[in-house]
Amino acid sequence: MKNVSGGSGGQPACEGGTPVFEERIPYFRPALSEREIEAVVETLRSGWLTIGPGTRQFREEFLEFTGLKHGHPVNSCTSGLFLALKVLGIGPGDEVITTPNTFVSSVNVIHHVGAVPVLADIEMTTYGLDPEAVAAAITPATKAILAVHYGGQLCRIEALRELADRKGLLLIEDAAHAFAAYAGGRHAGDFGDATSFSFYVTKNLSTGEGGFLACKDPRLEEEIALNSMHGMDTGAWKRYTDRGSWFYEVQRYGYKFNMTDIQAALGSVQLERMPEMQRSRIRAAERYQAALAGESALILPATRADAVHSWHLYAPRLREGALRIDRDEFLTALIAEGVAPSLHFIPIHHHPVYRADMGEIGAKLPNSEEFYRGCFSLPLFPDMTDGEIDGICAAVQKLLHWYRS
């Protein structure tokens, strides 16, 4: 049990004061119950450790939960994004427009298929791609838009879908943050030609590592299945069962991107528990919002109208000029108070490897730069207690008040 020893006032711990927490609150704690443990043990005893009946079951359950029609589980969201680009025929000579406000995997996969990543600016409600900025970035070489849903909220994906249709472009959704997020009653993934989800340990639904690549076209689903298992025909997956055959054919230069039954066992239980886990996330986010609403130095996360936020992140921003310290110093002070924050994200063009290719393009991405200067993420996970949330808010308020300009 964490002990709260400080209040919302007083000298910051980094300057010699008493920290709010004696034991640090982690950024994330996995939300695993005995049911997940039992499911994994049962899978181990079944003898199916890799792809098998559990993976097929999880596939059907995932599609039913989301209302999506086609796709297959994969071993990570990154693999899913890469595979989406490959099966959609994107490669050398093609440009793919995406956002600077994302994890590096969204851009790495574009590079790895031989295409050219082009960054367009974000808009300041969802922190996703600004459709007008995307439209301005389109050239004759543009083949696709890779849209990232930030923090658990869908970006302006409807406008991006309309733009893609009008310009004859493909639309890919990076829904790593967006499981259980909706817009207009439609789940993430119901807009793009292909969509990749993440089940990494910190995600709303976790299989430790893992993902799902959804698609619109059943023919694309077949390509995903082939390419995710070495290019082997799907009948080969059954060859170790009592109905299987030793014979197999390799039909594509494929990859090893499949999910395992151990991961799928976790996923199936997590799907059953999603309503309770989502209620916990929403409760935590609402408690944050209520406690921090009066702080003029903060810009709190907004929610799109006619949308369901899945609250993967709780990510406020520091208002520019409101404090005597910058965001980096603020996070250092917050850690001293016993709170482990995170930051989503360092913009793509700030990393040396991309800057070498793209040059100094920050001036062309003013919203992304403004967002980065103030953004940070507070702990958010399903089993957070009210005391932990209140203590985190007290630590944030303590620093805001002490360092106010």
C-alpha cells in the first residue's frame, strides 16, 4: 500500500520538500486476474503452445467484439502495420503520409517496405492527423495515409476516409491505442482498408505481446493469413492435428508474424473482462478530469463529440508560459514526488535517424511542436485506487502552484 505523506501545497520534493508518495506510483500495473493465469495453465496443459485452436477462437471473439469482419491475430501491432503495407502493395517509390505524433513503429514500417514517410501536422483536439494538412501533403507519389489514433480517441478518421476516397488513396489505421474506441458508433478499424491493433502489456487489452490486423476485403484477409505464416497455405496449420497432413505448400515469400495460443488465452479472458476494465479506466479518467479541471496551467484531454474514448492514456498538457519551468523539469519534479509519468510522444522528426532523412522540418509542423512542448501522461490502469489518483493529482497541483509564473 502506497503512503501519501504530502499535500497539494508546500515545497517540491526536488527542492527539499516532502514527497507526496513515499513509494512511487508506477506508470502502469498489468490488470491480470486468476482467470488469465488459469487460462494460460490450461493452454500449457493442452499441448498447443503456438498457433492453434485458441488463436482461432480469439480471432472470432475479437471480430465479434469490435464488429469488424475480417483479419487475423499477429505477434505485434508493428508486424501488423508492416504486413498491411505489404499486402496492400505499398513499396519503393510510394509515399505514405502519417503523423509526427506517434511511436516510431508507425514510421519504421514505411521505411522497411521501401516507401517514403511524409509527415503532416496534427490538429489540437484529438492530436491526430489534420485532414487539411494531409491534403496539402499529397503528391503524385502518394499511395496511402497512415492515420494514428492517439491516446484512446479516434482522430478525424471520417474526414481522412473521405479524402482518401476522393484522391484514390489507401487508408491504414494505427489503432494501437484505440481498442474499445468508437466514433459515430463505429469501432476503430471500421474506416481503414487495413487496421492494426496492439495488445502490448500496457494496452487496454493485453496479451503481453501481440496484435490484430483487421481488413475490409476478404481477399486481403487471405493474404494476411498466408503472409503471417511463412507464406504457407492455411491448411498447413492443421498438419499437427489428427486431421492434418504432412504436406504443405509455400505460396508467398512470407513472414513469421503469427500469434500463439498462450497469448490468445490471455486475450480471450481479457475480452471477457473488458467491460469491467473499461469502467475502471473511465472512472480513473473522470476522477482526473474533475480534480484537475480548475488548473489554468493545464490543458486537459478533450473528447470528440459522438465518440467513445477508450482512455488508453490520460495525457494533459502544460499551457505554454504558465510555469517558471518547462515540461522536462516538471516531469523531473513529478518523479521526485513519487509519481512515474510518461510522455507520448517525442515527435518523429526529433529523432536523429529520421532527422537525417527529413531534415529540420519542425517549422512546418507547428501544432506538433506546440503539443510536444507541453504533453505528458499520468499513470492510468484498471486497478488504480481513488487514493492513488487523488495523490497523483495532489502532486501535480503542488507543482503547478509552486512553479506558477
